[in-house]
Amino acid sequence: MRNIFDNFSLEDAERVKEIERTTNHDVKAIEYFLKEKFDTNSDLAPLKEYLHFSCTSEDINNLAYALMLNNSMLDVLLPQLKKLQQSLALKASTELSDIPMLCRTHGQSATPSTMGKEIANYAYRLKMQIDNLERIKVRGKFNGATGNMNAHLVAFPEKDWLKISEGFVTSLGVDYNPYTTQIEPHDSIAELSLTFSHINTILIDFCRDMWMYISLGYFTQKNVAGEIGSSTMPHKINPINFENAEGNLGMSIAMFTHFAHKLPISRFQRDLSDSTVLRNLGVAFSYTLQSVDAISKGLNRIQVNEVKLNEELETHYELLAEPVQTVMRKYDIANPYEKLKDFTRGKATVSKAEYIEFIENLDGLPAEEKKRMKELTP
């Protein structure tokens, strides 16, 4: 039996499709194809009527999808996501950890951070969702036409079919679902889809931030010899990797969202609307993989522009309004927030000289504290 699988050829595939043109049923075509193979082997021929014994096609399909999903997660998807997450974490904790930057809340200048901390935010968010992915177990069923093992029991009433079914499903490395209709209800696939949709949303957030950091000049991009950024503007190096990733992530989210909303719904004991949707699972995962690859390429191409970051911080001493008014509270100085608001609000920037003058004229702040405040920089 294993040889039939190991030696499956293009001619075999064409024979299956030839049979299917008559049956108009893919699983039945496989069953008839296998019967032909059994007929050519004296050991297998007596067993051919046990092919598809008491099964419905979904007993085959749901386990096949579960195996494909499990194998894809373990061999491809999780390793790639973990590689990206670890790359972000490494960048955050090493080359970017001590590089200060002006933050923007509501698009306006805000209390500084470090570039490493901002990248670490994304590394942590990704880690949380990767952990969620690893907790999701794709479930499978093996229980006949409407999920009740009716034919099994009639044929062999003495067998413990619940135990046989569970043992078979779990032997494949698939979690067992004992309560189903004709189809496994796909709740675990929906859960998987929602988690991937969430991961892809986080990655879109990251791509847009990186796009804007590049636009602001916080990062420069390495010049690749021979590459062209624009067909008419020779100077351009566009952030195309983050743009391509964003577009593909959107496609993937659209599909995963549909999977999550559609797949758990089936009329009565079965309708076929899930079948054509399930055939597109690989497409959604492929869009995600394309995006992860593009983000990795984009990260390998960027270089932090410390000169730009420092120049910007040096012209925005209003960023110190938050710590100064907080220290003023410590010394019971009246209306500290309001004093800083009058000094800074509505100004495009506050210079170092203006800031130092404000601190010097601040009543109620001890001399040592004034000295410390004047030594602060954004």
C-alpha cells in the first residue's frame, strides 16, 4: 500500500482525473483508482472492498487537511515567523537598543524612546501570537456519513468504534473530535485563521511604521548596484519590501477572515460550500510567507540614521515638558502642568536656550534639581 503512494506518478494522476470525469466526485475517483491498484496485487486484491469502509469523503478530507496544516505549521510557517521574530528581537536588543528617537503620538512630537524599544514592541507582540499559534491543535474526525458511526455499528456491533476512531485519528498526530456532523466543524481552522489574521495585522502595523521611519529619514536604505527605484527619478530608493509585504498581508487577512467566518458554518449535517473555500487555505498562507520574506529583506536593507535622529531631538526641547512638570509636582510647586503648557503648547519647537531660561526662572525648585533639569536633553 505504501508503494502505491511512494511511486505515485503523473500517469496515475491522469488516471484519477479520467475516473473523476465519470464520477464527478474526487474522493470516489481515488477509491476506484486504488481498487484498480489492489486488483494487480494478489495480497491486496481480497481487501479492496475495505477501501473506504464505512467512510464518508469527509473522513478522508478532514484528516488530509489536518495533516497538511500540521506539517505546514511545523515545517514552514512557525519556523519562518520565529525567524522574523528573533531577528526583530536581536535588532532591538543590540544595534538599536541605545539609539534615541523622537516619538510621535497623534503624529505630533512626544516623549522620546529608543529605536530598539519601538522594535522590541513588535518582537514581543509577535512572540505572544506565535505562542497562541502553538497552542492551537487542529482537530480531526473519523465517524461516517453523519458523524454517528451508524454503518460501522451495523457491520461490526461488537467493536468499540469510539475507541477505534480516536486511536486512528490520534495516531496521525491529529487531535480527536468525537462530536461532529458529516464534517469536522473546522473550529480549529477558524481559530488558526483568526490568529494568522491577527499576526498579519501586527505585521502591517510594523510595515507602515517602518515605511514612515524611512520617509522621515530615521533609516536609510542600502544602495544596490544596478537597481532602479524609479523609471524617471534616478535618485529614488523606495521602501518596496515593506510596501509589498503590506499589500500581501492585506490579501492574506481578507482570506483568513473569510475562512474564520465561513468554515464553522454548515447547513444541517453538511453542505459543500466549505470545500471550495478549504482549497484556498494554501493561498492565504502563501501570501503570509511572501510578506514575511519581504519584511526580512527590508530589514536587511535598512541602516539607522543617527545623525538625523539626534538633530531632530536637539531641536525639540518641548519634549522635556513631561518630566519637568512631574518633578515640579514632587516639590509641591503650584500648577506645574499649566506652567509647562503655557511655556510649550502651540510652539513648533522649543530651543535649548528657551528651555534653560524657563528652568532658571522656576520658583520653588531647589538649586540642585534645577541643575539636574538643565542637564537633561531630549
